[in-house]
Amino acid sequence: MHPASFGYEAPASLEEVFGLLRQHGEDAKLLAGGHSLLPAMKLRLTQPEVLIDLGRIPGLSGIRQDGDTLIIGALTTHTEVSASETVRNLLPGLADTASVIGDLQVRNRGTMGGSVAHADPGADLPVTLTALNASFMLTSAEGGRTVAADDFFVDFFTTALEPHEILTAIHIPLPAAPTRTSYAKLPHPASGYVVVSAAAALTLDGSGACTGARVVLGGVGGTPHRATGTETALNGQALTPEVIAAAAERAADGIDPHADSYADEEYKRHMAAVYARRAIEAAAARA
Amino acid sequence: MEHPARPVNVTVNGTSHATEVEPRLLLVHFLRENLGLTGTHVGCDTSQCGACTVHLNGAAVKSCTVLAVQADGAEITTIEGLADGATLHPVQAAFQEEHGLQCGFCTPGMVMTAAYLLETRPDADDEAIKHALEGNLCRCTGYVNIVKAIRTAAQQPR
């Protein structure tokens, strides 16, 4: 299978990218790792006139801690994130998420920024990054802006990114109090995409009470879904099995999951509660 | 609309190649058709099966999901470049020893993924081997001996 014919640009700087985006407008697509875009082009689901390859621009990949923020370059691969000691120590839930995306070869090419910008409703990272209260650095010729994950994902394959903007980095706040993170996923047995998944980020005080909870579901709509009923039920509570079970039961409140040939709505509602519980249990069990 | 060819300079199995290709040419077709290296197979053509796995700058990748132009400047190893002359790579020898194949179609990809795994995780246990093989499909379902072969290769002194 071959993609439709296209022109290829390999700019060496963001300034060159801005110029190419001005020149080609919506006929151009940005290419990061290519593991969402190239399959879609081979199936002729999309036929861009021009591909702008970001892969030769220095400075767009890497992981570093800057004070109380972890900054991950948009072109950092899933393999790099899952293998990073920094990520494993600070945000094990993120490392776990990166380690179950696609398969080994896909993780060697696929990038954080590419996955986030593509906003596939069956993707893993948007779920966890929303739980981690991440924000996305969007850069353009005019400067830049950061958009919180809660506001970034708009609908199926639709984000707050404007056509002239490039997602250049992901910023994840590192709370002063210890925060425990986890990710639990029910993958589709053939594709590996999310059927239902849940990410949890729980902040605990010295007594073990939960002082802040973010619990987010994947696979139950066009965007990651904050399970606010579950979060409310955890806040201020010691995380006993009873508290976790009761909170997880509320995960499906207010969701309207789309049925598909593999999972109907009732099944997804049930799995939402099951995977929310597993994610909370896994986060609570982190030392 | 015609789109201009783009230069591609790559080193494949230690040999440099300088040429120009159509931007939409996939790396797997560049290897098979332009360079005649047909050991790299096209199975599913949709990034699922892993038969097209090669090493791109040392990392196992699915060459059906990489453009040849993206590989410009890269070092590539294919199944043809894995053995050292007449001496098989330890993973190849282990596949032979443990009968880690039936029809053989998936084998080049399995071997390339396994060789990468043992480069990055020489101590890989069965669980790690199975996790690493998630992107390689064997339609003969001969996975037991494939995992056994990789375990044997992992236990070879290196």
C-alpha cells in the first residue's frame, strides 16, 4: 500500500516550519513519528499535499525537570518516556502508560507530541496527561501559548491546536506533596487501542488521606473524561478498599460511551468502574 | 501534481547508498525493490504484523511505517546484515536450534525484534520477551518455540 503522492519538506528550524505552514496552509501536515499519520495516509484516509517532517529540528525531544515542572519535548518517543529514570521516579503512571502504547516497534517511532496532537479517542497518553494536569506548549510565528489538557482535547481527533501552531512540549506539574500515579488499560485484543482505560493521580497527606484526586477515563467518548464523581468521593478520605470501591462505582456517572462492534455501551460503563478501581488501587499501592 | 524526488543517503548493512526517491516511497519498498534486500517481508502492510522489522539507527522499527526519506542519514540493519559472515547471529542460531519457525514468513521480523530486545535488555525473561513480541505476528502460531529460541539466545554468553 502506498500513500498518495505528496511533497516532502525537512526543515531544520521552527522558523522554517512557520514559513512552510504560511506557504501551504491546510494542504500541509506536520510529521512527527508518523505512526498515526502514515497508516492513515496509506489507507488514503488523509491525502496531504505536503508533509513537513519535524524530525530534523534540534531541541524538540528530551526530558528534563525544571523546578516543579517536568518538561517533555514533543518528539520524545514512547520508548524514551517509558525508559526514563526521571519519569519512572517522578511519574511512574506516565512511564507505565508509555510502555503499553502499540507495540515495541511503534513505541520506538511514535512520539508524545504526535499522539497528543492526533487526539485519537483510543489513545493512551491523552488520558494520563489529563490526569496529571499537563499543559501543552503551542508555538507559532507569533510566539506561544500553553493550553491545559482539560481544555486541549475538544472532540474526536480535534484539539485546540490552530493550523499555524506546533505542539512543541508537554509540561507536567510536580506537586510538592507526594502524588501517586497509575494507568490501567483494557486494550482491544487485535489493535491494542484502548477499549476502556483509567488514569489516576492521587495526592496524599502525612496521615494517608487523599487531598487531591484526578481520575480520568479513556475510551468512553471523544476526549478523555474526568470522573468528577469519583474524584469527589476520594477527596478527604483515607483510601480504604471500601472508599475506593464506592468511588469507582461512580466512574460511569455522566458518561455516554459510543458502542462499537467490540464493546457495547453497557459493557463500557461496567469496565469504566472496573478500570477506575484498578487505577486507584494501583496508585494507592505505590510506595 | 508531480512532487520532486528527494535525496536519500543511507548505510544499509555497512554499505552506503546515495540515491533519490519519490517522497512517498516506504522504507520497506526501498530496501526490497531499490536495494534488492528481500529478506525484509511485507505482511500486513498496516503496522501490525512486524514482518518488515529492521533496525534504524539501532532501534527496531516497522519499515512499512517509515518513509525512505525519513531514513536519510541513517544506519540500517536488515536480516541480511545480522550474521557475521558465515557465523549466524546468536538469535538466528537459537531459532535454528530451537526450531523457532514453521513457514518462516514472520521469521526475519521476529529475529530482528529479538536481536534488538537482547541488545537493550540482555536479561529479558519470558514475560519481557512476550511483551517485546506484541508487534510481531506468527500466523502458524508457533510462538512457544519462538519464545524458547529467544530465551536460549539470551542465555548465551556474550
